[in-house]
Amino acid sequence: MADFDTIIIGAGPGGYVAAIRAAQLGQKVAVVEGRETLGGTCLNVGCIPSKAMLHATHMLHETHENFEKMGLMGAQPTVDWAKMQAYKDDVVSGNTKGIEFLFKKNKVTWLKGWGSIPAPGQVKVGEETHSAKNIVIATGSEATTLPGVEIDEKTVVTSTGALTLANPPKSMVVIGAGVIGLEMGSVYARLGTQVTVVEYLDAITPGMDAEIAKTFQRILTKQGLKFVLGAAVQSVTKTDTGATVSYKLKKNDSEASLDAEIVLVATGRKPYTAGLGLEALGAEMGPRGTIKTDAHWQTNIPGLYAIGDAIAGPMLAHKAEDEGMAVAEVLAGKHGHVNYGVIPGVIYTTPEVANVGKTEEQLKEEGRAYKVGKFPFMGNARAKAVFQAEGFVKLIADKDTDRILGCHIIGPAAGDLIHEVCVAMEFGASAQDLALTCHAHPTWSEAVREAALACGDGAIHA
């Protein structure tokens, strides 16, 4: 008999969720994880610590910008960097220990160490080899860099190094205007760092609705971030005071450079599959280092599955979690399902940015007839009361059927507001269905309803 029904390699959001769900369905489960703590990149050096830093620096911003307006007087706080780092570490620790508790509660075995797959149905951890009916690869991803740019996590850092700097720098160049770069850039801008974002494309947040991206850049510029767009980074050279980033503007081939104490390389991520032995196994690989899987997340090797950042699709923790639950269902003989058309994306700056479904640009390219309903947060009483009236909700629906095709939000709590639309889309709802649903007043969610009304006869408060 096999040692386990299922062995999962990797204890990030995809791996630990898959493990818990499989255990709930009656399987004997083990998870291989080489870190000292569970939770993967997300909980240890990604989603969770960055949100703690975003929250802390947003509170600092509020004391400087808005407390006096509300009659909250007194000396403005100063930053104790060591305490802020300790707060972030406590948040991480609480979450990772929570997963350890869930493993014990669900009788999931933690095989501590780095895993490889010497043969189908076998996982080697250290000197021990364990057998399983099924193996799930959930090894996540790692930061990418540019050719010739050497990361040392001290002066030239990825998001991991940016979370543990010795002190907030006076200046920072962020290479890449995607989610990670803008979130970390926002953290340090609030701490007084002069942040310049260098992006290869001509707009920030590639793939986002163009109108939202334009508004987002305008707001971030008001907050002090500077942007150099359409710029191809040529090199990053360390100096006595930091580093020099040399770049070439694509529009005219002119060359320029920027000096900064810290350079954050935020040019995306790639699947982390090193050391698994996939090549020797004959596992079929997909584009950009992904593992190729079928509709049930199985590779070309029977009994070997893969989920999360290791396979195709958006590199999002919640996408990995969905796949983790779904693959566990499949392994238990049930039907696992992920609706890839309804996976939201969120940027946790202030204001937040969130999206789900199609953009206008995608629909135009598809030649599909659609209509747009928009509502500004300036017309939302709750948003105005808390000094977060910038931004808007944009709902896109089919012109003929009124079925919701997508939603794009920039404004307060956008990352939470988007889920009402996700549920609506999951059930095939129309814009009118949202418009006719009572929303509590005063809430930010009323802006979503107003955007839905704008898809019909018109919003009430705009």
C-alpha cells in the first residue's frame, strides 16, 4: 500500500488548501514544504506582509492628510521602522501558525524538506522516499529579473527584499508598473521615499481596463510617484550610494539614467519547478516554464497533477486556492470546477483597484456589442465622508441580453466590492438584476448598484 493517498509538493495557498480539502474528503494527505513555516510565498514574503505594510503606511497617510480635517488634533506620529517591521512579522507569524493548526486539525502530515519526484508515485524528501497514489505539484513561482540585472536583495531587490530593508530609503526606482511594483512603491512613497517607476509598456498595469489604468496613474502621480513609460531598462549598476538604472526610451531611442538608493525589480514571476525532476520524468511543459495539464489538472503522467503558479493562468493566490479545492475533489472521485472567467484581480493601494471579466478593449477586439454603466465615488456619500471619493465603478454588460460581462473598480474597498459582481457573473446575472437589488445606505457598495442602474435608464446620484 502507498504511504499516502495524496502527496502535495508546496504549502502555499494552492498546496495547503488542496491538502485540507483532500483530508476533509477522507484522504490520507502529506504536504512537502522546505520553508520553516507554512503558507508559501504569499503568507511569508508576499500577499500578507505587503498588506500589513500597506495598512500601516495608509494609517500614517491618514494622520498626515485627514486627521486634522476631522478635528483630531495633536502631534503627527513618527515612524519606528523596527516596530513596523515587527508588526508585519507578527501578522505573518499568526497566519502561518494558523495553517499549522489546520494541518493538525485535519490530520495532514507535514514532510519538512524540499521534494523531488524520482518516479511516478514517489516523492523523495531528504533521504526518505514516500509513495502516493497521486502527487500534486503546487510549488508556486519566483521573481524574474532582466538580463544582466543581478539581484542581491540589499540594493537591487525583489519584493522579498523590499519587505525587509534596513531603513526606508530616500529614493527608489521600481522597474515594472504591475501590481507588485505599484503596491511596494506606494508603501515607500507614503514613508517619504522618492519613488520613480520605470515601465517598458506605454501604460501602467498591463492588461487592465485602459480607462481605469489612466485614472490610477493620475492618482498615484498626485500621491508623489513618478512614472517613466515606454522605457526599456538596459542595465542596473551598483554605486557607492545605491545603484544607477540606465534605460532607453522606445519612442526615440534616447538614453537616460536614474540614481537611487534602492532598485526594486518587479518585472513579474515565473513558475518554480527547479529540482522536481520533471525533465527526467518526461513531464510535458507549456509556455514560459509552466507545466502542461489537462482540464482536470493532470499532467501527461498518470497520477501527477499540478496547480497554481506552476501552470497556465494568472499567478494569483485565490486562483491557486480554487484549483487546490478542485483538484482535491477530482482526486476524491468528484467533479472539481474552476470558472476561469470569473477570477477577480485586486491591487491593494489606496485607492484599491479591482477587476473581473472582460475589459472594453477585449470586447472591441472580439467585435462584441456591449454597453457601459459608470458611477463616480464622488456621488457616494460614504466615500465622501471618509475622504476617498476619487475613482469610479465601471460595469460592462452585453448590449442585447444585459448579461454582466465585466466590472472594473478604482476606489475605496474595491477589492471587496468586486465580489458582488463575481457572484452575479457566476449566476449569469444581468445588470438589471444588480440594479434591482437593495443595497444598504450609506455603503460603498451603492456605487456598484448605481453603475448597474447606469447600464439602464441612468444612475440616481450622478
